[in-house]
Amino acid sequence: MKMMGRKHRQYFRIVAIDSRQPRDGRVLEELGSYDPQVKNTDERVKLKPDRIKYWMSVGALPSEKVTVFLKKYMKKFEELATQPAPAPEAPAPTA
């Protein structure tokens, strides 16, 4: 997790990063986000399940906190990814 934001207003990005880089260093890819300030706990975490699965398949190891997020929220985001996108509404004809 890469810490962003400012003092008393943290924001975290869930990232794939080389273990030799510092916590807030250069990342390989952004995989999601975590905002602890959001009131609704189900909306605090955003994930990209397909990219997370890819990085896990090539040997990436999640941190302890990210492992908790994956167990809790991964199924929800996988279901959202498999749902078809809603069709855009056609513009109303003008006379």
C-alpha cells in the first residue's frame, strides 16, 4: 500500500511494487485504492481483480492489510467485473 494524502487525511493506493523499493517509491502498477475516511465501509476499497490475479500468478505477495482486503472485497469486485456494462441511453430526438 502506498500512502498518499496528508496528515490526518490519509489515502492509500494498493500497488504492485518491487520489494526493494521504499513504501512510497516507484510502482509497477496501481491495483486499487483504500480511503479510510469514507463513512460506508463497503465503499472504502476499490480493486481491479483481473490485475490482482495476474500479479499473484507471477509471484507477488500481498501485505497483511491487503490480504484482509482481498479476502473481504475480492468476490464483490469479481462479480462487478463479470456483469455486463449498462447500455448507454439513446439521446432523445429533437424536433
